[in-house]
Amino acid sequence: MFRKVRLDAVLVQAVIAGALSFAHLHDLAAAAGQDGWKAWAYPVSVDLLLVAAWRRLRLLRDQGEPARAAWSWFAVALAASLGANVATAGLLDLNDVPDWLRILVAGWPALAFLGGTLLVHTPTPAAADTDHVEPEPLPDVDRVTVPAQPEPAPVPVPDAVEPAEPVPALPAAPPADVPPALVDHARKLADSHRASTGTPIDAATLRDRLGLPGPMADQLAAHLT
């Protein structure tokens, strides 16, 4: 029962503190020239950046990772909230806001958008490690066993075939009759040979000079004798 009362008291205190801070930020934004719905959007922007930075701090703390960037944005959002609370406590004339404060209020949306984007979309180291998947190692070629191939069956060698008896050569055809023109030409060669050498021409010389086969040269030599 006492635990439930303590929880309710904390919630009430948080609601009151949030409402007062919300009102102070609204009053400061309105005094700096942000009227209408824009003055109500400033407290929401500051509180959301504060919550996003706190969530990022808890996440990085649980993982044991450094959280310098999260601490920086948490300090920026906390300074904006505390500054608005202190400025509206009578230390600042809300009817005559200085120019530097108007510049800070006008530039806050861009700064809050940058901080929220970096806090939400920056991956944590653990997520970055899970995204990087190590490729599976390739199997070791030396350890791959190749199934043994069956040895080919021996091819039977046929028995040696006895060599066949040689076929007798056909008898050479008898030489044909020598044409008369060839005989006349051979006779002229024989006369020239006799005149130059003093000896009759033989069949071998006729064969060489006329390019005739041996039998025809023999027959031609027979015609010249």
C-alpha cells in the first residue's frame, strides 16, 4: 500500500513540474515573438529532446558504451528548460526581450530537429555488430575427400594373328610398241652421242635423256641396234 502511494506521489510531482516548465517555455517563446500555436510547440520540442537524450543515455549505459553525444544533447535540452524557468522568474522583462534571446528561440527548432535525428537514427554499437555478418569460411580443399573411382575392367587382348601368305606380284605387262616418232628422235640422240663420244648409246642413257621407263628404254635401244 505504501509503495503504491509513493508511486502516485511521484507521478503527481512529475505532472506539476512538467506543467510549470511547459508554461514557462510557452511564456518565453511568446515573449520572443512566437505567437499562437508556435508558442505551444516550443515546450513540446524541448521536452521531447530531453526524453530522447535520456533514453539514449540509458541504452548506452546498459551496453557499457560511451555516451558523450547523448550527454551533450541532454545538456542542451536541460539548459533550454532551466533557462526558460529562470528567465520567467522575474530576472527578465518579458515585455522587452533582448535580440540575442529572440535569435536563440527562433533557431531552436532547427537545433532540436538535428539533435532528435542524431539520437534516434544513430545505430548503437551492438546493432552495428549484428548488421555485420561474417561470411562462412570456405571448406578446406585439402580436407575434402574424393570418393575412389572404380578401376576400369581390363580389355581382353585378341590372340596374335598369323601373318597371311604374301600375294605374288602380278607379272609386268609387256611393253607396248614404240611409236615411230619416238624411234626417230631416239636415233638422232644416238647419232649425236656416237659423234661426241665415239660409242653407241645404251639403254640407261636413253632412259635418262628421254625420261622413259626401263622396259621401254630397252625396247627403244633394241630398235636402234
